[in-house]
Amino acid sequence: MKSGSLKIVVLVTGALLLAGCHKLQATTKIESNGSGELQMGIGFSAEERANMEKQNSNPQDFCNTSQTPPNITVTEEQRGEETWCITTTRFKNLEQLRSLYEQRKGIKINRLEISDGKLYYDIDLDTLSETSNFSAFTSITWSVVLPGAPIEHNADQMAENTLTWTPISRSGMINIHAESEAPQAKFKFPSCGATLIGFGVVFMHLYRRGRNLSFL
């Protein structure tokens, strides 16, 4: 992911964070090879949207959906009286995910790696400091979709490979950690029967070709 794309993600989400939005739903999906998808959904009440539209030069495009690069998707959803701006970004490896995380104030990465067939995910969210982006929310839902079965975690909820944390707003530093299996694709040797059939096909092809050449 290019640094320019990262800057645009930060501008889009950062502007929304500074606006005093009241809900956050973040979902990180991690594959076994370290690639995945980061989705950040920010919810606004009708009053908050109205206040922001007074300062927005283009109120028809509230979530800035028209100003994002090809690898980033921004969508707008209406959920009852709330408006949700959802930013979805693909990352190729955990270093790109680390870069996406570190662009946001108030998040500290303790460990983020895949080693020995396991994913290690450990971060801290600062929900209290005035300089933290996460202190503005009255509701935070942080989910991680793991690449394999969970081994150890401190999540509030678990549904198969999906862990979810719902920390109390402005409650200080929140630790989020999980360890899971990260199965790697392995080469599978063909069975003996399939190998013999394969050799048989090759042998017959060479045999017939040899006979045809003998007539030349």
C-alpha cells in the first residue's frame, strides 16, 4: 500500500474522529499469510450530522465517498436515525496493518506477528487521553477475525474465529490481545495411485510418439 493511500485513509477517518462522532465499530480480518482487511465504521447521531453538514462544503457527500483511491472503499449507511461512515482498506501484510493502526492517535502495538504457525495480536487502546482519537467515543466495538482457532484471548465475546471487545468509554488504557492458530498452506504430494497413473500416461505418450517417428 502506498503512503499516499495511507494519508488519505487518515484524512478521511481522522476528520470524522475529530468531529466528535459517538460510536466506533472496528473490524480487522487477518488471513494466515498476514493479508486482510481493516474496516472502520463511525456512527453519527442526527444532531451530529446536522452540525457537520453546516461546515461541509459538499453535504450531499457526507462521508467523502468520492475522494478515495481505488484500494480504499468508503460507504455511507443509514441505521435508523444514525449515519454510519464505513472505511474499508485491504492490507497485504501485517506491516501494512501496523502502518494503518499507527496512523491513529491512541493506539499502541505491543505485538503483531505470525510466527511458528500462530498469530500474536496485542495492542493497547487509550480511551481517556484528550490527545487520543478513541477518547471521543461513547461506544467502542473492536473485533478481530482470526486466521484460525483462538488459543488464548481476553475478548468479551467469541463467535468461532471472531473475537469482540466492548470496552467502557473513557475508562483508560484498554489491552486487547489474542493468540490463534495461523495454518499455512503446505504442498501435498499426490497419492501413489495418482502418481502411477501419471507415469502411465507419460509412458504411453512417449511410446506412441516413438512409433510414429519410426515411420519417418
